[in-house]
Amino acid sequence: MPNTLGVGFIGSGFNARFHLQAWRGVRDAEVLGVWSPNAKHAASFAALARTLDVGQATAYRSITELVADPAIDAIWLTGPNQARVQNVEEIVAAIRGGAKLKGIACEKPLARNVAEAKHILKLIKSVGIQTGYLENQLFAPHVEAGRNLLWARGAATTGRPYLARAAEEHSGPHMPWFWSGRDQGGGVLNDMMCHSALMVRHLLTMPGESLATVKPVR
């Protein structure tokens, strides 16, 4: 279909498969490809995509090959944290070599540390494509309803809010690399607090304004 977004996944593990399950509720987009350093996992992921009827996915031999395919319009970056910079560098190199992409969506965290995050942003900006952060909690219906109520009723009566609290927990991690500080980056602060930090900024930002209007004091 000409208006369908063709998506390629980098990574085929636990997290990527959650995205694949959710793809059954996504319109006008198909999962058409996957690359993983583990070829067996990539083939299994592609087969699951076909079984779920979310796209006729195939496994690719390299990121460069995946990005260069004209059928792939966007990349879902879901590999492990320690591979993030290397993965983005190969994507950008493929684009500079003539490949066409509409955008990249990146799973959290963006990188293991601030220096790596700035490097990734610089790389992506250098090729001028759109980016997105794969956050889900921000868009939960109860969060949006609560935020709208907070600003429409509470802030209108007593002034803007200055304090919000958020918490996050789950049963992970699910892979041994998470337990390595050098590989993971920041442990639970990277993996879970990133949700809460963004949630708090979202709640404290006036609807219609940029998140940049809320700056932490310390």
C-alpha cells in the first residue's frame, strides 16, 4: 500500500517483541524487516511478525542492508544500551551513502550517559531526519485526563503546580547485560526513572507549551 509506513527493527529480543505484539493495534504501518547480531533470533522475530500479521518481515544481514532497502521508511531502535551508539553510527553512515529514511524511533534510554546521548543527537541531526522517543506512559489515557484536569481546574484556581511525583517498577531486568554498569549505563535510574522524570515534566508543563519551559532547580 503506497501510504503504509514500512518499519525495520534493530534488535529482536524481549523488548522488541513487546513492540511487535503492540503492532497489532497500529494502522497504516507494517513491520517489514529486522536485524539482530543473533541471526537465529532475527529469523524468529521475522517469523513472529508474519504470524501476528503485522507485516511480511524478513531478516537482514546488516543494519546497512536494512536501511538501504527502499521498502524501509523508518527504524525502530530496540537493541541493548551498549550497542546504541554503534547502531546509530551505522544508520547514519547508510543514509550518507544514499539510503532514504523518514525517521528513527528509539527505545529508552537514548544512551548510557549524557556524552553518548549528545553524540547520538548530533549524528541524527547531521542527516536531517525526524526522530521519536518510544515512551508510552506519557500517552496513557488516565495520565492525559489527570493532567488536563490538573490544569483546567487546579491551576486555574490556585496557580501553576510546582511539584509532581511518579514511581515505576516491574519484574525485570530480563538479560544479563543489564547487571553490568559499563554495558547498561545507569542501572535502574536509566531503565525506569527515565519514565518518571519525563512524566513529572509532562504533568508540570502547561498544555500547549514545550517541555523545555520546565527546568529542574537541582
